[in-house]
Amino acid sequence: MQTPPFQLARTSALGARDACCQPTEADLRTSRRRARLAELDSHLHCSVIGTCLSTGELRKLVPKFTDLDRYHASDLEIHHAAVELAIAGGAGAKALNKALDERYAGAIRRFDAARDPQALLDLWNDALKSGDIPPAYWAVMSHPHASIEVRQSAFGELHMLSHLVGAANRADIRRLVALEAENQALKEKVERQQVRLLELSAERDASVKQSNEHALQLAALTQRKADRSTEDLETEVERLREKVEEGERRLALHTSRREAAEQRALCEEEEMRAVRNRLGEAQALLKVVQAECAALERATLDADDRPGARRRGVEWVSGKRIVYVGGRPNSNAVLKALVEAAGGELIVHDGGIEDRKGLLAAALPNADVVLFPVDCIDHDSMSMLKRVCERHGVEYSPLRTASVASFVEFVARLGANAQNTHASAPPPSAFCLRHG
């Protein structure tokens, strides 16, 4: 801790203190008057100004008595200048003293109730507990009954408190400084707005005055027009009526044009939305068709040139029994040959055109999967095969079209799903329940 700006108080009696710490007769005569800032010890000015006055307030006050620029001077320069003003006395010290008294008038009135140093210390300690330090510090330092011991105690506690605050709450201090700067900026903005409001008020008064003059001129003009002949007035009224009618016609024309343009815009927006929907459907259909073409191309390419070689992409049908309901005779024959070439069995039922529907119900329960093209099957057959498949637990699936590409693409997807399921299944356990 730095050496305080005065000798520390001793715990001995008043008569044992040094002569420099003894109150003089002049001090006793003026003890009922509050001490001014310039009358305090010069070493106390730094703590009083730094604790009790914000940087924003100092930036507004100090440049009035010094050559510092309130916008470009640093906080330290402003603080040093304020301390020098307090030490020098004069108008600057009076202004600082007035600012302190006005800002902390409530605390001063509250501390005026203290009639002795002990009561003053009690109020100071209460302020320390509540955290309301700046008002209490100025009220204690300027109090009529503030002895040197009281000021030593307040200075020492504030000095130690500054160390604690500086060590533990640097972030809070930065935020406080930022808030003070923001507060000062807002105050300056309010002042500028008040100046602007005064300017606007003056402009409004001038505008009102000018409007009154125009009103007087119009009144005089009306009086002069009243002196005209009735014929001139009727002519003027007719001309104005024609202009109003012309304006109404133009307004109606522009209104009709605007409504027509809005209607066209709505129609174009609906058409654009429909085109976007069709484009999305077309893109989705294109992806499906591309997938079907790719699957068909893989299926039509032989794995090798040997007779009976299996087609790639339809390996899943090997050993499977597939029931195909609906479709067209030409494509059905190709599908049957393709499945048989892959080692599977394809049972084709035309849905009741030439084949009896009773055969369909008998063929469904033993199938591995039932397929039907939605574009080439009647509703009765589709409803019946769904009921039979659900009753017997047989998997069924619709195809997009009765083409060979749709069939091959669906079979390829089944094969890919089966491979993924087999790859993700855990390997069989090597543990035997009988032999361990």
C-alpha cells in the first residue's frame, strides 16, 4: 500500500497526537461549515475526483477551464487536469465543488444528521456495506465534523477497496467505463436533439407566421375576386369543374389500368407456380426414367458371351417366385424370359382379360413378391390382390408402368436393399449350445 497523504491516526488520546494533526482554533470556529474541495488536503483531490465524478462529467466540465479537447484528450489527461483545478482553487475548483454538491445532495442531507465523528463513521460504514461509495465519500470528506481520523479511515478503506475492485472486477470496470461513455454519448445526443427541437420549433413558428401571411394574402385575393363580375366567376368555376372532371377521368383510367395489371400479375404468378410444379414433376419423372434406363441397360448387357449367362442387375430374382398381375402381352413375355434367364419364376396374370380371376387368388399365397403396373390393371384385380396379399402376408408393390424398364429397376432396388440388409446383419455366433 502506498503511503497515505497524511500521518496515520494513532489510538492514543487526543493530547498524544502530533502538533500537525491538532485542530486549530480556526478549524474549531469553522467546524459547522462543510469543507470545500479546494480546502481539502491536496493529496485527497485525486481520490475524491476519481471516485465521485465520472469521466463523462469531467469531459464536459474540465475543458471549460483548460485547453484540453473534450473529444481527443485521454481519460488520464482529463483526470490530471481536474485534480490540478481542485488544487489551484479558483473558478475550476468552484465548478467541481458545485457539481459534487448537486450530484450528491441527497447523501449530504443524509450525512448532516451526524453530530460527531463516531456517528459519521457509522454512516460511512453503512454506505460501504450497501456499496453506495461515491456519495458517501464526498459527504464524509466535506462534513463539518470530519476529523482527520475519519478522513484517514475513509481514505484507507477506499484505497484498499480500489485494490480489491481492480483485482477482481476489471471486466466490470471496463463495462462501467463503456456504459459511462455510452451514457455520455446519449446525453450529448439528447442535447443535440433538444437543440434540433428548438430549431424545429423556430422553423415551425416561422412557418406558422408565413402561413398566416399567406392566409391574409388569400383573404385579400378573395376579397378582390368578390369584386369581380358574376360572369367572370361563373367562367372560372366552369373551368375548374372541367379540370376536376378531367382529373377524375384520368384517375379512373389509371385505376382500371392498375387493376388490369394486378390481375395479369396474379394470373402470371399462378401460371409460374403451375409451371414450377410441372417442372418439378418432370424432373422427378426424369430421374425415375433415368434410373429405369440404367437398370435396363445393366440387365441387357451379358456378363459374358456364353449361352444362359445371367443378366446383371436382376440377380435377386434367382430362386424367387414372382407374380406379375396386369401389363401388356409383349412386355410380359420379355419379363418372363428375363426372370427365367436369371434363375427365377415369373407367373403372369392379365387381371381377368383372358385369365380367370380365380387363378389369381390361388397363385398369390405362394409368391415371394407380387407386382402390378398401375397403368395397366383394372381396379377390381388390384383391390383383390391387395386383400389376398395382406391376408397371407405376401409382399406386394406397384410399378410405375408396364414397361420392362420399370420391372428391372424395381428388381434391382430389391437386390440392393437385400445386399445392404445382409451386410448390416451381425455375423453368426461361433458358440455352440451343445459343445461350447
